[in-house]
Amino acid sequence: MLPRTSLNRQLRSQSTYQPPSPPRAQQPNPHGNFYKQFGRPVAKNFLIAVLTYQVLYYSWMKLESIEVKQEKGGEMHALEGELKGLTKGA
């Protein structure tokens, strides 16, 4: 067995210094660059569009339910009048 100091010298003399290899030059991804630059504005516009759609949809549904309720009320009023007319004549 070699003494520790001679083992260190032997390892040092056999090893050669290799500098770390530089990272590979990657081609920029056009999709990645687009979303890095415009990701927040695209997301913000998408969320605003979805919110606007939902508000308009629920408003339309509310107005439609009010219209149906008025139609049913008018129909009930007409039927009540018809019923009163029929009961008076009998």
C-alpha cells in the first residue's frame, strides 16, 4: 500500500484538468419567446373575454327568465278572465 502523500501525487500526475464544457448554444424557441414577452397580456385578455362572456350570458338568462315570467303571468291573467266569464254565464 502506498503512503497517502504518494497516492495523492500519483493521482494528480495522472489526472488532467478539463475545463467545463460551455453550454450548447440553443436555438431560441419562437413559441417560448412569444409567451415570455406576451404571456401576461394574452392571459389578461383571455380572462377579460371570459368574464365579459359570463356577464353577458347571465344577464341574458336573467332577462329571458323575466320575459318568461311576464308571459306566464299574462297567460294566467287571460285564463282567469276567461274562467270568470264562463262562471258568470253559468
